[in-house]
Amino acid sequence: MKTLMDYEQNESVRRLVREGYAKIAEENNAGCCAPGVSCCGSTPQEADQLARELGYTVEELQALPEGANMGLSCGNPAALAALQPGETVLDLGAGGGFDIFIAGRKVGATGRAIGVDMTPEMLAKARNNIAHYRQETGLDNVEFRLGEIEHLPVADNSADVIISNCVINLSPDKTQVWREMARVLKPGGRVAVSDMALLKPLPTEILKLVEARIGCVAGAVLVSETGEMAKQAGLAEILIKPKAGYVEALTDWEDPLYQKLIELLPAGAKPAEYIASVEVTARKQP
């Protein structure tokens, strides 16, 4: 049973994340987490480069509304989900709508793409991009809802697919997130998540960094914990696959956060020895 202190600590984390991502949304040219606080490229060019390395096509990126790609990705869940026409897809932590605008094209006129985000500034950015999406595609199949991923504003058994891109690590109550995913999925529905996970525990000094929390590192849990949470939520066919090259690329690009991590890790240690981008797939029992 959670105590009052637990709830206060969780809300403190949510407030920190909400404020950090509000700043990202408001910075027209900011990358992941604004100058000096980033988990990815800090310019639009680097954001596109990162997305291409994660498997997004040039055509997908060129078709996006301006500013939708803020460099927040650590994977390509829309591709991992193998979305089909007519499906209802739900994106946890949709941000400016990057993956939703791609998913909407894949599920087509008979499908639905729903993004949920707890940051009003991100939600406004995503909603402002809907008109461009409709004009370019002729589709009216995307929407964005304000809400926390621990308490999804979505009906039971209503989604065919849940995707999420580098967001679950930000939640202070990941067990509840996985329960909510199981609740809103239709029987037989599937999960396709890209997220950050730990290969081994990080030093305490890193866990205390605000920029490491916003930058998708300090809130990450061990790979084994991710699988256990999905299992406890009642999901099956759980597969977790580390995605090679992501952390190494950020380190090579001298990303500010990863440069700070190197300073705080044991001498000679590399971030990739501790942190990995992972692909998580699972299915709700029919």
C-alpha cells in the first residue's frame, strides 16, 4: 500500500518532468531537453539524423508537420508495432505528435491514432499540428488527450495497439503504467514500446541529477524489472531486445548529458555499459 510520502514523491517527479518537457515544447529550436540537458540531438538536423538511425524513413520525416520531431526518440515503436489499416493505436507520452502522425497514416481512414500526454504545452503543440496533417493526408483520424500514463483517459479494452517512445522511464509508478496498458488493450491486443533500461545499476550521483531524470536515464529500471512488470500486469509473449548503437551514438556526438555521465561513472567506464535503448513487445491474452 502506498503511503502519503509515496504519493508526494511521485507527484514531485511528475512535476519535475512536466516542467522539463514544457520547456522543451516552448523552445522552438530546442532538441530533447534544451541546451545542456538532452537525451538526444539538440538541433533539428541532429533530431532527423537520430530518427533515421532509428529506422524512420526520409519520407516519414519529410511528411511530418514542422516541429513534430523534437529528437525525443530512442526507438521506432510505430514500425515495431507493424500497424495495420483499421487499428486503434494509443501512444503513451505523445509529445508533439511525432509517432502519432506517422501511425495515423498507417492505420488509415478506418483506424484511429490517439496520443496521451500530461504536459499541456506538448499537447498544444501536437494539436496545432493536426490541421497540417489533415491537409497533407486527407485523414481525420488523430487526436490528443491530456492525461497521465498512470491514469489513461481511455476506455477499457479499446486499443488494438499501444506504442510509447522513450517515456515510460519518466514515470514514477511504472508498475501502474503497465497495469493501465493491460486495462485499455483489447483482448489479443499488443504492445510495442521503445524505452531506456539499465543493464546494471547507475551510481547514486547520476540518479540525483535533474537532467538525468529529464534525459531518460535516472528513471530507467533494469531490463529484468521491465519484463517482470509487464508479466505482473497480465501480459504475455513478452520480448525485450536491446537496440545496439543508440547510447554509443549519443556518446560519440558528445551529447551534454552523456558527457556528464562519463564524468560520474567509474574511470574508464562507458555509458553503454550501464544504459541501453530497448524494444519491448508483449500481448494481452485473447
